[in-house]
Amino acid sequence: GNIGLVTSRAGVGKSAFLVGLALDDLMRDRKVMHIDTKRPADQVRTFYDELFFDMAKETKLENQQAVHFKIERSRMIHCFCSGCFQLQKVIDGLAYMKEHLHFEPETIIIDGYPDFANGDIQAILNIKKLAQKHNVEIWLSALTHRDEAKSNCCVTKRMEKYMPHIDVAVCLEPQNDHIRLQ
């Protein structure tokens, strides 16, 4: 029941990082539920496909189509665009998937929730409860800004109150020719 957090400025690669984490789990035969609050499902699926086929080409993966099919069968994508995300819908969806589809994710990606800038601590407490109840890893993303004061390499001052409930935080820092993970 752990929570991971990836932070960065806009456009640095939070979503790509989360999809990469999910693909790693999927390649290890772990089931993943991916929730996106900004993009429709076809865009999320396309992002997975692009990263998967790039990785498959780079590593000379054998049986690419068979592995891709297995990944598709082990992943659920749920999108809540236009600000309609509610954690209760995720909880209900998990119960439905378990009962009717025999699908129990081991990792849940939530890209775009909670709103760390304007949210309250209750959102993280509820996510932590969900992670512990279902014994899953949950990965979240948080937007930072160039001029924000940071209390350490990953955490801005406004995010400090959430950190006792976050098990691991990763910061993506753009460099001249690469992205540095902190």
C-alpha cells in the first residue's frame, strides 16, 4: 500500500515517466490500472504504444506483437476529463473489475490528481487508504513551477504537508541534453 509521486514542471515528462513505470510492471506480468484526468483514453493508449514499440525496437524484443497483446490484456485505462474525477468512482471501478472481470491491479497510475496546488490533505489520506486496502502501489504526478521554493530536491513548500503520506518522491529536472532524476 505505497504511494509514489513524480514531480516536474510542465512538459518535462511526468506522464512519460508514469507510463514507463506502468510498462515496467506490465512487462513483469503485473496488472496496471491507469487513470488520467487530462487526456482521453485513445491518447493514453497511443502514448503506451509509442513507448512500448520504441523500447521493443531498442532492446530488439522478440515476439513484439505477442508481448504487446499481453500488455493490453493486463492494463485498464480510465479517463476522467473535464474535471469529473472522483476517487469513489475509482473505488467502485475496482470492485466492478474484481467481481466481473477478475482484474485486480497491482499498480494504479493516477495522472493529474490530486491538485497539489489547491487540494487538501484529505485527498492524499483517501488515496493512501485505497492503496493499503487493495495492497497496491499508487503513483501520482504533481506539477511544479520554476520559481517555487523547494524544501528539498523534489518537494516544494506547498507540498510539504503531503509528504508524510508519500513513500517515494522522484523529481524530473531538465538539464541541457537530458532529464535528471532526483
